[in-house]
Amino acid sequence: MDRPNWKFVLPAAAAGGFVLVGFWGLLAGPLGTAWFLSWRRKRDAAEGADDEDARLAVFMAEVAKAQMAASARKPAGAAAVAPPAVRVAAASAAPTLASNGPRPSFAELRQRITQLEERALCTALAAARLAELERAGDAHAAVEAALIARRAAAKPEHATLRMRAVSRALAACLEGGQNAMAAALFNEFVAERAALRLAQEHWEPLGRALLGQGALMEAAWALHAGAVLGKDPLGAQKRLVEVAGKAADAGKPKVALKLYATLLEKYPDSQYADFVRSHMRVEEKKLAKGSAPA
């Protein structure tokens, strides 16, 4: 619904109200009309973008449109060239979203987004989010949007927007078989991992991917989180024991001890308690002898 011409609508509503109900119609007519038109606009917007992601994309696109319109009002000499923000965003997004040719690696995506100018972030985020919506399930588009959101929505009050983008990207990677990319993205946001909103079935493959990359503490956290979400406390304990054992085998006694201690703290009555304590003594001896790095 287009923006109403209030200079015409309100006087007409007042006149109509006066004709229908008399003096009080001069007030009731404009108020009722304003309420009705506002309701219509909200309803039409909801119908045109009936989920939160689409509404966000529309909002970002409108911001980008406003930026480009503002640049178009510059003198002719300056307006002949596209604004730097648009040029940088387009250069960033085009290779990533191309349907043909090799897709960029996570490192390439990260480097490209790191090089974006601050003033280009809003436009780049709008482009990335729209591409993510158009290419549902595209891991690269989702990861790009998440990495841009980390910079464009870096303030604490924007944490929900930022972590929603990361959660979508992780899900897209894991569902698309891009587990290594999911692990790399998780490591970028590891300090905010508790705010992630992943389905229970996604945590196990994410943890396995982290384990494969040698990120032992991160892997233990993800595997444990998945088991807890699945209401499997025994499985959660098994995963802590498993990763602690891998840390011990890799010559990392401090990591092993930390994981064993975490298990005993969270599950003091665990059936693995005696097993864990015996292995903790072994790892403590390794540290005392200095036979293994931390």
C-alpha cells in the first residue's frame, strides 16, 4: 500500500465525519481514518513479507535504496559514478553468489569481508541477506551474510540479529554437507556460542567437524550441548570422556584434565566418576613429569 496523501485524506475524513455524526465527527473521522490506513499498511507489509527474515531483508534493502538515492542527489560530476559503498558491496557479493565457477573458501570470504569499508557494510548486508533468501540453503550466501552481520551489527544491542544470522549459516552449512565451513564459522563466534540457536541434530556433526580440526574444547562443548538438548545426560557424559581421551592421546593433559573436571562438576554422581578420577591422576603425573605439552 502506497503512503497516503495526508493533506487530502485528513480534511476529507473530517468532512465525512462531520456529515455523518456532526461536530464530533471532525475529530473521530481523521482519527478513525488514520488508524484504518495504518492497520492496512501493516497488514499489507506482513502479507508481502510474512516471516522475520523477509522483513529484515526488505528493511535492509530500503536502507540501501535510501543510501543510493542520497548519492544520486550529489552534483552531476559525483553522481556519474556509483557510490563507493555500492561498488565495494557489488564487488564483494558478485563472485560469491555466482552460480557457475568455483565457490570461495571460508578464508576467502572472511578476507573479502574484512576488506569492506565501514560505509559499505549496510549495503553489503542487504545484498547478502537478499541473496540468502533467494538461494535458500546456500551455505556460502548464508556464511557471507553472517560474517557481514558480525561487522555491521557488532554492538551488544544487535546481538540477536548477529547470532540469528550465524545460526542460519551454521544450519545451512551442516545441512549442505559443508561441515568444515561450519566449524570455521563456529570458531569465529565461539565467544558467543551460548547464544546460538541450532536444532539438536546439528550439534553432533558440528562437534565432529570441530574434533576433526583439532579444536578439542570447542568440539566437547558442541557435542555436549547436542546431547543435553536431546535430553541424553549419559550421552553428554560419554562425549566429554571421549574428547578428554582424545586430548590425552594428543599429548594435551591440561585440556584432558579440564574436560574431566567439567564432567565431575556437572555430573558429580556420574557412573564414569571413578574412571575419570583414575585418568585424571595419570594426566596429572604427565604434567608433573613435564613429559607432555599443555
